[in-house]
Amino acid sequence: MKKLLAAAAVCLTCASGANAAVLTFEDVPGGSVQNTFDDMPTYLGFSFNSTLDWIDLVATPNWWNYGAKSGDFAILNNIGGQGVITAADGSDFTFGGLWAKAWSTVPESGGEPSLFGQLTGLLDGVQVWSVETALNGSYQAFGAQDGAIDQLVLGFGNHFLVDDIYLNESMGDVAPVPVPASLPLLAGGLAGLGLMARRRAKRVA
């Protein structure tokens, strides 16, 4: 009996970890191209709604050098509204953490929060958990939450950047992000508006 229970435990562990992924956006199929952005396709077994784009935030010359948490790429809710992530096969998954910051802010510029919203996990349309969010110019960690979900809703506000999303595995303990006392948020306003205008034109085309 003990051997049977042990075998079952091993099977459950393998099943829960089968789709474990850290979404860094450095290797998006057909994407992750320097100096540009585009729609998010299915990536590492997860699907993204139409508001979310992958985007290069580091390469120069570039209109939007706002910085990724790691590497060069992250995702942006380029037409505003909520971003939604689901498993491509419709299965449940767990949320292990992510990093997020406000769009159009100088890398690690900190400052007072300028973007407010919620990070939410849903299962069959019912809220499993929800976290109030307040973003500034530095990437902030949002840690793992308990419970299986089938939708991860990125409701940080308009507009935001998200990087290094942990699904079906935990990001572990992360030290709080220090917020500089009075650093200005030097928003690249014209760059941001230019990108949004290009995006709207592409959507219409």
C-alpha cells in the first residue's frame, strides 16, 4: 500500500510539473526580433489574448528603451485593457510569480506608483485569488499564489510591461524592490504615443 501511495505521489508530481515554464519572451516562436514588436503567439504551451505583444525593450537605436527584467524582451498590453494568459490545451495551471512595471518609464527609475490595478487568477470564471497592484518605473515582483487557475488576468492598468512569468513553478523568495525617494519618471511620451499609433494602424490594416 505504501509503495502504491508513493508511486501515485510521484505521478502527481510529474503531472503538475510537466508544463512548468518561465516565460522570458527571449525565444518567442517567429518573434523576439530586435528593435520591433508583434502579437504574442502560443509560447511554451500558453496562449495570450489580443491585447498582448512581445516587444524589444533594450536594443538600440530604439524608441522604447524602457528595459526588460531579464534579457531584451517582455510583453506589453499594446492596445490597453487587460491581458489574459491561458494554457493552450485548456488545462489548469498554477501561478508562481512575475515581474511588472509601468510602460514608458526609464529603466529602474522607481518613483511614486502611477499605475494601479489587479492581478487575478480565475478558474471556470470564478475568482480564485486577486492581488492589488501599484506600478512605477522599476520592475516589481508579484509572488506565487495558491490554487489552480485556468486564466491569469493581467489587470495592471494602461499601459504596462510584464516579464519573467512563472507558471506551474514558483519564482521563490524575492527581496522587495527598493523605490527611490524622488527620482522622476522620465516618460518617453512621444515614443510611447508613436508605438501605440503604429499598433492601432496595424490593427486596422
